[in-house]
Amino acid sequence: MDESPALTTEIVQWKIGDQCLCPFSEDGLLYKATITKIESSTCTVLFDEYGNEESHPFADLQIRTENEEEEQEEEEGEIIEEEQEEETIENPINESDILPPPVMPPFPRINPTDDNDNLSSTLMSWYLAGYHTGFYQGIKNKKH
């Protein structure tokens, strides 16, 4: 009992507050919407899940049935369940698998008589950042 959009517009008398399915102008996909304003051949709809409004001709609107809503909610629920399953599949890190960090190698010597405070600070932070990045990568690679 599929009706074309042209037949639907002749049968349905849309009014403010009616719920419908309406294509979003940027991607053309149908989203749940509510009619907020009616003009002669167009209406303004508020997309329920996103809060933005657009003006559309009545031919763009489709009747929103309870079955479609239930199917869409079931699909959304399945997607959420799949995401949760993916999160639980990841192997948790056991504390016994984590080794203490190795002793840091000595920092390169800088001549203390030179006035290189800025250079010394930069090199020290660069050195420590590299050390901790390597340590993190080692833990990350050990998981896989």
C-alpha cells in the first residue's frame, strides 16, 4: 500500500503540530519533524531530534506512522547495542601485565657556564616528552 508523495499530499490535510517525515536539505535523508508554520504551498518544519527548522513544500512531507517510528527506534537500539558490544570486546589491561617504566637514561650534559636556560628547558621538556611517549606506545603495543 505504498502511496506516491503526490497522492499523499492530496489525501493529507497537514496542520500545525502534525508529525511527519521530512528530507533534510543538506543530505536528502528523511528525519522526524513537526510542522510549526503553514503557508499556501509550503510549511516550516522543526526537526525533532536536531532542533533546526526548514521550509519545505507539502510534496516533500511523508506521513509518520507508529510502525516506522518503532522500526527506527529498534534500528537505533541495535546500533547502540553493537557499539556497546564493541566496547566490551576490547581486552582490559591486567595490572600484572603492566611493567614499571625503565630507568631513564641520563640527560645529555650541557656546559653549565653557558647561559642557555631557555635552550636547556626546551631540551629537557623535549627529552621527557619523547621518553613518556615511547613508554605509552610500549604499553599500547603490548595490548595488541
